[in-house]
Amino acid sequence: MPAAALSSARTIDRPRSSVPALMVVALVGLAARAAFVRLYGPVVEGDSITYLRIGQLLMLGRLDEYDGAAPPAYGAFLQLFGGAPGPVQAAQSLLGTGIAVLTAWLVWRPTRHAGWAIAAGLAFGLALDTLCFEAYLVTETFATAALVLSVALLTLALERPRPSALLTSSLSLALSLAGLTKPFLLFLFPLAALALAWRWRAAATLATRATLAFVLPVALLVGSWCWHNGVTQGVWGPSTMTGYRLTQHVGSVMEDAPDRYRVVRDIFLAHRARLVAETGSPVNTIWRAIPDMQRATGLSYGRLSLEVNAMSVAVAKRHPMVLAKSIAIAWVRFWSRPMYLKPSYAHSPAALRTLVTLAQIERPLALGLNALLLGLVAAGLVSARVRRRVPWTAWTFAVLIMVGSVLQAFAEHSDNGRFAVPFLPLVGATLAIAATGLRRGAEPPGAPAARQVAGVSRDPA
């Protein structure tokens, strides 16, 4: 190709800068958070106490006193601010703004469309439910930041035709933080590894260093925590709480547990009867029953978790349809976008009225986004035309969301809407990228494989 023609082609292909769109998202997000902190929060209750405690034990070097219920990443994050609620809310507000900006970048990267990038960024950045979690000393905001950062790093890694040790080590670190905040997010590791292996299959001889860079952070961070739980609690995993969660699915038929579990079974049934009398539901019985179970059995928190899990598995085998129905309900609740607005933490009656009004306006819109995503996935399953027109990036994000929705349903039957929070940025990003593809059509034949896998232009941002 003549030099002049090549120069002209490069000029035509050069993307617009992402900076203006990202600045809009950042400034609007910061303004919204500056207003929100004057109306609400910080919130410290329930799970906050657990995370503050593990942070304190980390700082004191006394992890042998901890029961391993929650992984340590978020507790360590809280200790960066001394566990002080105000600074933590401010820090999580900044994280929320960063998540919104990264979401916009994830859309801009494959589409070069500023409008859709801004829309996706602000769909997360202005969502009241995410603002409420930023005010709350719980894991949702930190886990969302780790997940979205992981997706951004994976996007950059898949863009490259040759392995990059720096990118894979950074990706592994981000994934480790996500998994050590919400253990079910560890499913991202094998998916990322498969994507990288496929992308760099032609450069297998060069991938050894990148492979080591990917494996070492997770082995050191996640592996060491699992080893600690195994040695101190007898549970070789990221959380000793996992064994208790199956009771949430089969607790309604726990009376059918075998007699070998009669001590913990009868305690569970007694607490279930009281909870049903109070609330009408047996959900969360186990959390009330654990202290009495420990006193009666003499088991540690971790070893009792194994015993309760074995009992629940035995019940699930006897009642597979009860388990299946409970999992299905948990999956539906994943999409429910509940509003975790706690009235007592509003700064004034006027602030509470404002927030309640905003919540009533926002929730139908949020549910609409979830419905659109499910509709897109359904359309992709039945229509080859839709599959071709929607960029692969959108399908990649959709797969991550759908896999996460299924795994969390198996893991828990309770606050399933909270498990959806880390995926909310990807919902908006998926819909925005899909919209550009449906409007403009599929990529022309012969487009580079990297664009089809990673959904990005050959020119860097």
C-alpha cells in the first residue's frame, strides 16, 4: 500500500478519545456522591461487625482467634481507614465513581461510542441501591470494584496477541481480591484462564512466564487463606460459612435428617419453629441455631459447618425437588434489585422522603434493565441473527453474569439480590454494547480474532 494511502487509512481508523466521556461520568458520579453523603449514612450494622472484627484481628496478628466465616480482603480494606465509618463511606464513594468510569470505558473500548459509554457508566454511577451500599460497611462495593477491574484487565490481556506477565499477574491479583471478598466469585479464575489459554494458544511456548504470573498471586493469597482455615478450622476453603448455607435451601424439611444428626437437627428444628412463628419463614434459622449447636456438640465453628453441611446433603438427597425449587427461587431473586435503604440512617425526615421517592422511581427502571438483559440472552439463544449482530464482548459479559446468577443460587437462599450487586456494571455495559451492535450490524467478515474475542478495536485507548 502506498505510504500516503496507509497514512490516510490510519487517520480514518484512529479512534476518538475516551477522555471526554469518562470525565463526564466521573464528574457526575462525584457530584451525586457529594450530595448523597449529605443525606444518608454511614451504615454500621449486621455483617459490618464481622468485617470490622476480622480487620482488627489482622492488624493485631491474632487470626487464630477468628472462626474463618468471612475471607479477609474487605476487613483489611476497612483497616486502611481504621474502621472509621465516615472515611470508609468516602472511600467507597470514590470506588463507586471509579467503577462507573471503568464501566464507561468497557463500553467505549469496543464501540467508540461516547453516548452509550456515558449511559452505561451513569446507569451504575447514579443507581440509588449502589449508593446505599457505598454508605454501608459491607463487601458489595469493594467486590464490585474488584470484579470490574478484573474484567477490564482481562479485556486488555485478550487484546494482546502475545502473553503479558504484567497483565496476567495484575488480573490474578484483582481476581484474588474478588474471591477473598465474596468466595463465589472465585469461579472467574477458571473462566479467565480458559479465555487467556484460547487467546494465546498460538504463542504457547511464550506463555510459561505469563502462566506463572497468573498462578502465583492466587496461590499465595487465596491458597494461604484456605490453608489457614484448614489448619485452624478444619475447612480447606475460603470460608467456613459455606457448609451452613445449604440449610437455607432444605431447612423447611430438616425434620427428615437422619438420626445420626439428631443433636444438631433438633436444635435447628426448635429455632425454626420460633423463627416461623415470628416471621412466617424458616430462612436464616441456621444463624440463630449455631451458638446452641456449638454448645451442644463442642465443635468449632468450622467443624460444625462440616457437620451441618453433611446433614443438609442427606436431607437434599431425600428431597431433591425441594432443593431444586429453592435454587430456582434464589435465581429469580438475583434479578430483584432490592433497595437496601435503611430509614434510620437518613440524616433527616426530608432526606428520607427524598430517598424513598428516588427509590420508587429507580427500582422499576433497574428491573427493566434486568429484563432487557434476560431478553437479550433469550434472543441470542434462539436467533442466529442476534448472535451475529451483537459483539462478542457483550456475550462475554452476559456469560459472566449468567454463570454468576446460577452459582449464587446454589450457594444461598436469602439476600440473593446482594449477590447481584458486583454484576450490575456488566448489566449496563452488556446492554450498551449490544445496542451498538444491533444498530450497526455484525462485524465484517475477516475482522481480527482479537476483536471478536475481546470486543476491542486494534487501536489502544
